Amino acid sequence: MADQASPSSYAQAAFTPVDVAVPPPSLSPPFIDTSASSPSPPPASSPPSDSPPVLFGASELEASRLWNEQRIERRLRGEYERAGQHLSDLVNENLETRLRLNAIRVIGASHTRPSFLRSLFTPFLPSVPSHSYLSPPSPSSDDKDKDRKPQTLRSLLNTTRNLSGLLNQFDIFSEVDASLEASPSVLAENDDVDIVLRVKEASRYFLRTATDIGDGEGNATATARIRNAFGGAEMLEGNLAFGTRTKSAFQLRLDTPLNASPLTRFDLSVFSAQRDLNYYASCSEATRGVQARIRTTTSLGYHELAYDAIHRTISDILPIASLSIRDAAGATVKSSLSHTFLRDTRDDPFLATTGSHLKLKQEFAGLGGDSSFVKAEGEFSSSRSLGGGCSMSLGLRAGALYPLNGKPSLFSDRYHLGGPTSVRMFRPNAMGPKDNGDFIGGDLHWAAGLSLVTPFPLRPLWPLKSHFFINAGKLSSFTDSPTPIKNLLSEPSVTAGMGLMYRHSLVRVEANLGVPLAMGAQEGGVKGLQFGLGLAFL
């Protein structure tokens, strides 16, 4: 029997270390030198440097700020362009998508009548079905629905653009923002949309005071205006003026569109004026009246149909007044109907280089009152560019007044000719028949003018131009000669000269140096310098 190991020998054998073969470690570079006894800890902070700190100036900071702003702006612009291109592609891909216009909504029109907006939008809305679903639709409505083209995204976008343009033409909204939105109606279908017009109404009240100097007259004027006065694009305007020749003038005018059309309007005005005519006749004239007009614009031009009822009074007769003025003293009434046609293709109404201007007016008086005549007059001008900033313009004016009651025409109805805006180098209204110092006007007249406009020397871009002109014209009456037409065309008055013209934003100003070449013995010519300010020149 083998000897059993004692506990002490067993413990000794268990805890005695035994050598075990260990394979050598496999090392690969790079190696770290660990021969130092103890690695030094990293410094808590970098030692101070003797070099000065780098500082940026204000200009460098501003340049850096601008560079960053431009970089951000370019980035945003690129994102906007990509988003816009994506939206454009999306719209173009769906232009023929079927949609149905359910309603047109306007947001922000607090002072505009709903009935006025309804009359504007009704032509753009589809036909409305019968109110009773028990009664069958009428055959006429079925025919209209068949004839109506199906609505698509393309057609609704065109309708939206047309509606925005229509509202802008009435000049009662300062901002119009149009969009297509899904219809919020509980009865709407998936393809039902609304046109939403978000508008901002323009200022309704306007007040202006001004002073005007021109044609030998100075005026102080005040104008008050109410836009969209009654909620239907109406305009109520009042004018008050005081001046050296127009002693006082007042006008109150109401202007409103007809049939909700921006191209056809009706206005009614009452007016009163007191004018001093002593600069060509020894009297004054007071007028009071009413005028009603219908104005419309067509493809041919502008048309105006007007009715006037005017009470005229010739008074303040001077002691040196002629017999003709004394005979004209007192009150007369004119009741007339007139038509005016205007077509203007000029590039500039004050200083035209191309285009033409045509104005024709016919008037019939005799619907009551003292005046009874037929009057026809016309104006024509044409301008052509000659190159190098030079242009040539030709102007013609003519008119005839034929009395119908067998009596001479009244002083207040006759034509007057002469002045810086008419035949240059004549005093205002100082041409034609004359009686003892008073120019009494005439029944027949014509005037013509030829002008050459050139740039101001050494300053071709200035609004100041130089011009050379020659004017001619004559004013006569049916009682002056047994052959009035022959008398009108013979021995005209002629003037010539040169001067400077300034094109202001509101008017045209001229300073001319000229002389009459031919004139009647009693006409009021001007030799030397003459100033003119107005809207229309010969």
C-alpha cells in the first residue's frame, strides 16, 4: 500500500512555482523609447511667447464681414433659383391638369363695395347651376356649358393675371397679390380651387396746393381729392384757383366707371370762373355751368362725348371799350353737344422725336339758349428723328365756326389766335379782327409751325434743347369778306426765330428770340424775347 501524502507536503507541492515556457513577444516598429526612468508630465500650459499677438484692423474685419455676407447671399440665391426652377418645372408639367374655379375671394378691400367687385368678377366665373336640384337645367345652360372650354391650370393662371391687371387699372389698390388656393368649401371637390386676391387699398384722401406761372399769368391752386369715394372706384375732386387773369375759379367733379369698365368712365362737374380779359379785350367774363362727359378708349384712340350748359356774362366794361365789346355785354347761355377724338403715338408729349398726334372736335350748339352754331376744329403734329439728337416737327391747327341763326357769332364762342403756345412772337389772343384796340376773335382760323430741335451745344444729354422755328397763321370772320375762305388763305402772318426749350416733368418751357416777318396792320406782334410755358405748343 503506497504511502499517503501528508497535508503539509500536499500544500507545499501545490504552492511551489513551476517554470512554464513562454513564447517570445512579436514586436513591430515603430518603437517608443521607454528607457527614461520616469516620463515628464505634460506642461499645464504653453510657455509664454515673446512674439506679439495677431490683431485685425477695422477695414480687414469689414472686408471679412462683407465676404461672409456675399457668400451667404450667393448660397441663398442659388437655393432660391433651384427652388424657383423646381417650382417652374412642376407648374409646366401640370399646366393641362383639369381644375375648376369655385370662387374668387378678395381680402383687404374694406372700403370697396361687394356689388362692384361682383360685377368685375362675374365674367370670369363659370355658370352657376339652378338653385333647385328638383328642376332640370335649362337647355340654354347646357349649351353654354358645352361651349365653355374645360378649365386647366394654364387657363386659371391666365385668369389670375387678368384679374390682377383689371384691379390695377382702377387705381384704387396700391398692392395686388394673387394666388391659387384649394377651395375651403365643405362642398368642394378635389379639383376645386379659389383665386385669392390679397389687396392693399391706396390712400383715399389727397390734398395739394401749388403755384403756376405761364403765358403771362400766375395762379395759386388747391386740389382736394377722394379716391374710391363710394366704394365703386369713384373719384370726387374739388379745385379752387386764384390768379392774375383768372381771378377765381372753382370746380367740383365726380368721376365713376361705367359698367365696371376701366376703359369707359362718366364724369359730372359743376364749375364757376371769373376771368379778366383786359390783356386783349376791355372786359371781364364770368362763367357758371354744368358739364357731363362719357369717355372711352378704343383701339383707334380716345373718344369723348360731352354736354355743356354754360351761363356766360360779359361785364366790367372799360370806358375805352369798343362798340363790339359793348354789344357783347350781358348774359348769354350755351347748350351744346360735342365729340372729341384723340390719337397720340408720340414718344414724349412735351418734346417728341417720333410719332404723331391727332385731335378732332365737333360741336353743335342750339339745344336751347342763345348760342346756335356748328363748330369743327382739328390739330395735327408729327415728329421725325434726324439722327444725332436732332428732330424735326410739323404742327397744323384749323377750325371753323358757322352760325345757324343768321346772326354773327357771339364773342364768347369765337376762336382766338396768337401767343407763345400758338403762333409765336404774337401777344396772347392778339391776332385777327380788331375793333378800337379790342381783339374780338373770329370764326375761321388756321396755324402751322415747323421746328428743328437740336441738342444744347457741348451738353447733348441735358433736358435743355435749342430750336429754330417758323410759324404762320391767320384768323378771320365770315363778315370780313364775301369770300371768307379765300380771305383766310391769303396774306397770312409769319414769324421766325430761335430759342431754348426745357422739358420739365410736368410742362414745357420756352425762351425764344424772334421777329414777325409778316403781320396784319393791327395785330400785336412781339419783337425780341418771348417766354412760354404750357402743355401743347405749335
